[in-house]
Amino acid sequence: MDTSKVNVLIRLSTLAEQTGLSVHCIRTYVDQSLIQVSDRTKGGLLLFDETAIQRLRFIKTARDAGVPLAKIVCLLIASDKGDNEETSTGLAELNQYIEDMRNKVSAFEQSLLTFEKVITLV
């Protein structure tokens, strides 16, 4: 048996620690089918695999960057369905979102420079 590919399952609390997300948030993502429960303990505790960790890290990074959850959901659903066209569209929308945010930050930087010049004149 190849033990290098043994799937280690972790509990919800450990998943929360590893991803920096709250247990409540992770349960919400489970309810929305953004991540899947891999198994349950005999006592009913939820168990997750590496895929859940990676997806949650992606979701958290995107949310921390200000990406609306709806855009993330669309991309993940399209990817899960294996719909290459929808996945490509979702990726393009996220790349456009990033570009829009870069432009807004750039405009803010220019505004800040102008503001700094104005306050030094006062």
C-alpha cells in the first residue's frame, strides 16, 4: 500500500485553526456546499480532508482581498461541475475585479499625494 497518499482527516476545530476561519464560518460554507465534509466520527464530529483546507484558504484569501463571496461561489460551483467555460468566465471576472481594485488603489494613492501636498501648504 502506498502510504504517501493516505488521506488524513482533521476535525472542524483543527480546520478552523489551520485556516484562520471561525468554526461558525466553516459550518456556513459547509451549508452552502462550498466545502465538503469527508466523514464523521462515531460521536458525529465533522472531519475534513486536504481539499477542504485548500478551498478554505482560497476563500479566505479572496475574502480578505475584498472579493464578494458571490463571485467566489460562482467560480467554485463552475469548477466543481467541470464546466470549463463557466470556470474561465469566473476566473476572468476575478482577474477583472483585481484589475479594478488596482486602479482604485492607484487613484487613491494619487489622491493621497495631492492631499499631502495640500496639507503641507497649510
